[in-house]
Amino acid sequence: MNLLDNKLVWLVAFMTVFNIGMFLGFKVLVNKTADQVIQKLQKEYSPSPYSPGFDPDKVSPDALRRKEVLFYEGQGEFLADQITTTDAWQASWESERISQ
């Protein structure tokens, strides 16, 4: 019986080469994927999922407490009333919270 004519030998040889190839191929694939994930994680932090815009760690709280109002055409009175109402509600809520 000739060894090269035996189909079982060819099958074992093919399976061995296939398994070693798959092992090395997956190793390369996993390494490339890990490198891409690391590159994405090393990008600059952006708190907004939509754009880099507003970073709450870099904003001064005093800038948010200013009482400047942006008036849009035809909405000046409405916005001023809403802000006054909101400021009054916040002041009363704070005083109730502190007094308890």
C-alpha cells in the first residue's frame, strides 16, 4: 500500500494544515482588531456622542450662573417670563431645601 495513495493520510495532512492556518489567521485577526480598538480608545475624549462641542469639565460654573438672556425675534417676552419664573422657582426650592 502506497502512503500517497491513502486518502486518510491526505485528510489528516489537510486537517493539520487547515488547523494551523486557522490558528495563525485568527491570531492575526485578533491582533489587528485589538490594535484598532486601542487606537479608538486613545482618541481625545469627547463627552458628547454627536460632536466634540461641550465639555462639562472645562466649563466655568460662573458662566452658567450669569443672567444673560438671548432674545429671539418675537420670543423676547416669553423667554424673559420663563426665565423669571424658573429663577423664582429655583430660589424657593433652595430656601425650602436649606430650611429643612
